Amino acid sequence: MQSVKPRKESFKDFLRGVWIELTKRVIWPTPKQLWNYTVVVLTFVIFWAVYIGLWDMLFARGLEAIVK
């Protein structure tokens, strides 16, 4: 059984492959999709920041009440 030896690729070939991947094979989002995704992510982050902040405030006040 013969083993297949990988072809040694030059750096130039590597960059050419990266360029082809980014320009021809990647499906980039449209500006509308990008805006929608941005709004979803920001909404998610703000929601969780407020949620965790409220719990932190409640625990801090509870701890203050216990300590005093």
C-alpha cells in the first residue's frame, strides 16, 4: 500500500488559496442581513447585561443587609 505524500505548498500558493476562498467561495451577508444580525447581537448583549446587573444589585443589597 502506497502512502500519499502531501504536496508541499509555497506561501504564495497558500495566499492564492486564501484569496480564492474569500472572494469566490464565501457567501457574504447583504447589508440588510448584516444590519439585522448586528441588531440581534446588540439586543442580546444589552438584555443579558441588564439581567446580570439587576441580579448583581439584588445580591449586593442582600449582602449589605446581612452584614449590617
